[in-house]
Amino acid sequence: MVLTPQMLDMITGALSLLFTILIFSYVLGDNPLFRVAVYIFVGISAGYIASVAIWQVIWPKLLYPLVVGPSTPFESIGYLVFPLLGFALILMKISPRLAGLARFVMAFIVGVGAAVAIAGALSGTLIPQVSGAINSFDMVAAGARNVGFIEALVNGGTILAGTIFTLIYFHFGARPKADGTMHRFALIEIPAWIGRLFIGITLGVVFAGVYSAALTALIERIDSIINFINSFIGNFQ
């Protein structure tokens, strides 16, 4: 039996409708149908991640060099010795008595992960934020966008003030008072309160974006269900 494109579309639409109904059943509360859908999604995601790890990390970085063999002494150390040694040490965590041998490998993995996270935060958040605050005062670029001097100054001042006040809000230095409570300096507390306003506005905008995305996904699902039902009925007319 050969599956035609129409049959594949019908099967895909039926599965989509089924899983949409299973997920929507959570409106009635936690139930076995919703759990089945969640377990399937989690299982598929885990299988996909495992396949990516095998074919993009384990095979090309560990197994393939073992099969082909290193071409240089550096590759012998970098591609064979270190990965195999780290793999063997991590397996030691299976035994409580030998789990301490894996600390060096775990510390290296955590350190590299932290370094990557910090570099990503700097290059993806902090530096672009600083550049955006500086570029907002670029009157030449503002003029090219037909933005007036006053408007560009207000926009740049708002961005700069929001950045500074938000950073001040996360200054947690405080001194204890007579009653034992902790209180920040007045010079810090007032800008921090303004920073709280900027944070509230930002979180409100983020929530509105998330809500809008969820509403868009809901409309797309409902439209998909309606189109599938119309297509299914049309095939039997």
C-alpha cells in the first residue's frame, strides 16, 4: 500500500487533532489523557536529544576517531585519551565509593558551562544593552530616521535611565536598623524604587507578548482543527 500525499495529510491532521484534544483535556483537570500526551511529547523530545547527542557529539567526537585512528599525536591525546578518560571517570559516579573520582570532570564541565553562560550574557545582553544606550544618543542616525533632536534625546534618556535604575535595583547592600530589619541607603532606595517601575513595565510587556503568542497558537490550533474537519467531511461527500 502506497501512502499518497493526501493520505499523509489526513494522518497528520488526525494525529494533530487527537493530541490537541488530549492537551485541551487539561481544562477539566489533570487526567490520564493529558498525561499520555505529555509522556509522548517528553519521550519524543528525549529521543530526539539523544539522537542529536549520538550523531553530533558521541560519534564524530569519540567513536569515529577510535575507528579511523588519529593522524597526529595531538589528535591522539585530544580525541582519544581525554574523552575516554573523562567518560571513564564520570562512570565512576555509579559507585558511591568511587564517585569522588568524577569531581574533576564535573568541575571542568561546570566551569566550561559557566564560562559559556557568562560570555553569552556579556555578548548577548550586557554589551548590546550598553551599545543600545550609547547609540540612542547618536543624533546623526536619528536624523537619518527622521527623528527630531528632542525625541531622540528623550528616547536615549529613557533607555539610559531605565538601564541605570534597573541595575541599581539589584544592589543589595544594606545596613541593619535598631529593630533588626535591613534597610538600604536612601540614595540607593529611591533609584531602586524607580528601577522597580521599569522592571514592572518590562515584565508587563513580556507577559503581554507571551499571552499574545499563546493566543496566536490557540487560534492556529482551532483553525487547523476546523480545516481538518472540513477536509475530512469533503472526502466523504
